[in-house]
Amino acid sequence: MFGFLFRSGARVKSLTPQQYHQDFRQREHVLVDVRTPAEFRTGHIPGARNIDVQVIDRHLDKLPNDKPIVLYCRSGNRSSIAASILQRAGFTEVYDLGGIGEWVAAGFPIQR
């Protein structure tokens, strides 16, 4: 069901846009766009909150430990880094949705 990426020794669960839509549509979770605020304003996945990967380690207290956290960025690199940061901080249910371009290519909407 989920693929795995290995980055910096951390095991990161990866999701396709279709898997996210199917598995998280009715499931309580937190969706985090780890791009810059300027990138976020150009369009983001509906329901996402923005926490730039550059500062995510200073905002861990704003993320719940008891819900899945799904991360994405522009291409998948920053979301993978953010997932590793969260896992090292003790978050156990972290998913990498990859890049917003894949989301758009799959036909899912963005919010501006």
C-alpha cells in the first residue's frame, strides 16, 4: 500500500496523490505544505497548513503526536527532509506525499 524512501537513515512512508485521496479523505490527519510562504500563496492543496521546512524544527509543538502528518512540497525533496526531521523528533505516523506537481498532474485541485 505504501512505498518507503530511505533518506538520512530515516524510513519515510511515501504516498501517491491517489493513495492520499483514497486513504486520508475520511481520516483525521494534518496536511503540511513545507514550501516557503510565498510558494504556498501561489497555490496549495486544500486543507494544508504551511510550515516552511527551514523552520519546521521550531514549530514541532504545533503538530499533534496523535494524528498522522502528511507532508508535501514542490518536488518531494523538502518534504522528505521534513519527514526525517519529524521522525527524529519522535513523530511516528509521518507520510511524504511528494510534490504538488504530481498532485496537479493527477487531476486534483489546488487552492489559491
